[in-house]
Amino acid sequence: MQESATAARGREEQRVRSLLDEAARCRTVDPMQSRQFALDARVLARTCSQPMLEAEALYHLASIAHQRGRSEYAFALATEAVDLAEPDGVSLTLAWSLHLLGVVHYQASNYPDALAHCLRALEVYRATDHGVDEGRILHTVAAIYQSMGDYDRAISTYEIALAVNEALLRPDVDAMVLGNLARIRGRRGEHLAAVDLGRRAVALARHDAPHLVGSLLAALAEAHAGLGDLAMANACFAEARADWNTRVESGEELPVTDQLGVMVSEGRIALRAGRADEAIASLLAALDLADRTDQRELELELHDLLAVACKQAGRLAEALEHRERHFALHRETFTDAADLRMRTVQVAHDHENARHLGQITRLTTSGLVADYAAGHADIDAYHLEAYERLASLAEMRGGSTTRHTSGVGDLAAEIAHAIGQQPEWCERLRLAARLHDIGKVAINDRLLMKPGPLTVEEFDEIKQHTVFGRRLLAGVSTELFALAAEAAWSHHEWWDGSGYPNGVAGKAIPLSGRIVAIADVFDSLATRRVYKREWTRDEAVRFVLSGAGTQFDPELADAFRQVVIARYPLLDPDQA
């Protein structure tokens, strides 16, 4: 009798596993059929008291709900899956469910929780020794950094994902990674690189991931538009739209993210082509869908684009409304509390994974760190690790964020490139500039976070961060740290000699300090702090240019003007 019951239980478990296999097999092509398989599996798993199998069924149901834009339902199902899988400790189901929770948090612009869930998912997944989906989780981590504006971390993580996938043979994930790298390069004005990456992504998807072709063609269209090749942009987008229509006509239910990707790309391309009304129509449709499916991260971007499009169309009242909504969402998303939580998660993760840094550096086949380390023997993995730890420390002080320090580094490198500096020096400056405010670690929190104006005595104390920064960095015998010390010490000196700490003027100020001064002021103005609002891009540009010959080197100010026009093609040259 006992043997018969055991055999029956075994058959029930096998039936559940078969249902789950069927649910996984058709989840992309026939989500409703997949949902039915998963529902049947859940009922049967509960009947035979198999919580791990029930958790897997819940994960499938959560994935389908998320694919259909039902974020709240997906979140509830994935949370239940985690609760059931947690007692087991280490399982693929737990890792998958944590990752899905991270994705939902990310799309709702809850970046600290998104990163925390994804990093936990990565930890659990690595413990399973399964491997296949590691690149997919790293892709999401990189996307979070990308949305936070931390492009250095994003690019590094994407490159790690590519290296991991090379061994795991996941061309579908590689295609997504290359597509997002193309978008980052495009946002940074590196349009040729964006086109190359976009082409590679599309070629890979055509062969190994046809369901991604449409969205990647849309990204490639944006890259061509950034180059000013509107004919090729329109051709790529027409193909993307045709792919979308073919899939819909075949009865496939397109994931919400695919729909939004195509709609946003359509709006961006129309905007670059000067077809403002067409852009507004596409972007409003995308905004409606993003709002209905709780894609808050995308809503932030869409209000920004709509403000530009409405201004271009002469619809100034609507432009102001979208700009105000963008600022409101930005304030809600990038709060001081969220910044602190984000930095806490990052630092904890960095500490936990310090022993992996050498492996990660070796895996990274391109990107800033690998390119720099390959060309400079004085910077090994250990120096880079120390540097990254210092950068993380700097980012935790004075209301500064990764977005600011990385932004200063990126802009400084672009200005250096614009004046003809060697690529190696430009990349060294990109890294060095991240530590321009490292001296603030020695300044009292009371002053750094004071919401009101500083007294003369308080400001004198703040000024000392330049001296402390140089003192902290000058003792390390590498070119990178020497340049960082130089920039930290001199980035508050003024061209006319009225700056600090030494009141030097003109070209007596080191070139690094003169460049970082411009990058720091521009990015600081465009960043919200406890004591100030976030300035618009146009306001920040005009302020920097107004300081040419007094606060800033006039030649570098002109180079800055060239950089911002190239970086933001929609910026009115007359305004710059």
C-alpha cells in the first residue's frame, strides 16, 4: 500500500514537472496557453504538497503577467514564489523570482530595491552553479545603473555580461546587451560606436533571437538618426514596424516593453527629423501605455522628450507642463533617502564581491577599465580596486551621487578630447575626475548637508576640501592618482585668479583642474541638491558660457560648447 502511494505521488510530481516544462516552452509564443499550463501545475503542486514546484508555477504566472503589463499582479505572484522558495535556501526558482521582483522595481523607478533584489538574485544564482542566466541578471543590473545615469558602472557590467555569455552561449542575451550599449553610446554622442553596436545586435538577433529583432532595429534607427542619417534611420524603423505588424498578425501578443521600445524610438526619430507633431503623437501614445502598465522609469524619460517636442512645435504651455511633470517625477525618484539606500546597496555589494574583482577585470574584454588597464602598466587590478573604493567613498559625501561623479568624469574626458588631447590622457582624466571632491570626506556632515546658505566661516571650512583631497591622493605613485590629486586641488581655481585654494590664474592652473572646473559646475547645476533645485540643461549651459574669461578658460568653454551641442543635438545652438 505504501509503495502504491509513493508511486502515485511520484506520478503527480512528474505531471507537475511536465506542465511546467510546457509552460516554459510556450511562454513567449503563446502566453495564454502557457498561463493555463502554469495554473494547472500550481493546483497539482499544492495538492501533492510540493512548495518548490508551486513556487516555480507562481514564477511562470508572474512572468506572463509582467509580459502583459500587469506589474502589480506580477509583483504579488513573484513575492509569493519567493516566500515559498526561500526555505530551500538556494534554487533557480528563488533566483528567477528575485530577479523578476528586481525588474518590476526597476520599471517603477525604485532603483535601490531593484538593485538589491537583482544582486541577491545574482548571489543565489551563482550558488546554484547553473550559470545559463547569469548574463541576463547582469544585464538587468547594468540597465539599473544606466537609468541612474551611472554609465561607467553600466558599461562595465554590460561588458561583464558579454564575457560571461561568451562561455554560456547566450546570443539572445548578448543581443540585448549590445542593444543597450548602443543606446548608451548614442546618449553620450558616440553615434558611430552606437551604429556599430546596433548592427551587431540586430545581426545576432536575426540568427538567434528573432523576437528581439524589431526592438533592436528601432534602437539601430535611433543610432542612425543621431549620426544625421535620417534615410537609414527611417529604413531601419520601417523594418522594425513591419516586424511588429507581422508578429501581431500572426497572433503573437507583444510584450509591453517591445511595444514601448518601438513607440519611443519612433518619437525620437521624428523629433530629430524636425517632425514635432508626429513625435508628440508617438510619445503621448507611449506615455499612455507606460502609465497604464506602471512603467514609471520610462514615464520620466517620456515627459522630458515631450517637453522638447512641444517646445519645438511652439506648444509652450504643454512643454512647461511636461517639464514640470518630469521634475516632479525626478524629485520623487532621486530623493536623498533613495540615494543613500542605493549607495548602501552598492557599497555592500562591492565589499562582498571584492574577491571577484580580478576575475571581473579579466572577463571585461572592452570598456573604460579594461582599455585603460591594457595600456597602462602602472594601474593593475589592485590599484583599480582601491580607486573604485575611493570613488564609492567620495560618492557618499556632500550630497553627491554616482550620477554626478560619473557625469563629471564623462564630460571632462569629452572636453579633453575636443581640444586634441591623446585618448590615453582623456581616459585617465575620466577616471581621475571622479575623485575631484574626495576631500569632502574630511568635512563635517553638518556643513555638507546644510540646506540654507553658509556663513563666511563655514564656507572657508568647505574650501579646505581641495587641500584635503590633494593630501589624500598625492601619496600614491601612479599617473592616475597624481592626476586625480592635481584635479582635486585645482578645480575651484578661477581663470581670473579669484578662486581657491591658492588664487592662481590663467594657464598657471593645471589643465586637469581647468577642465574639471567646467564639468563640475555644469553637472552640479543640472543635479538636485538639498540646498538647490535642478537647473535645466539650457540654463546650465548658458551659465558656464557666461563665465568664459572670468571663472573658466575661454578656450575650454568653447570646447565645452562644441561638446554639449554634439552630445545634445536638440539643443538650440543659439542658446549655447
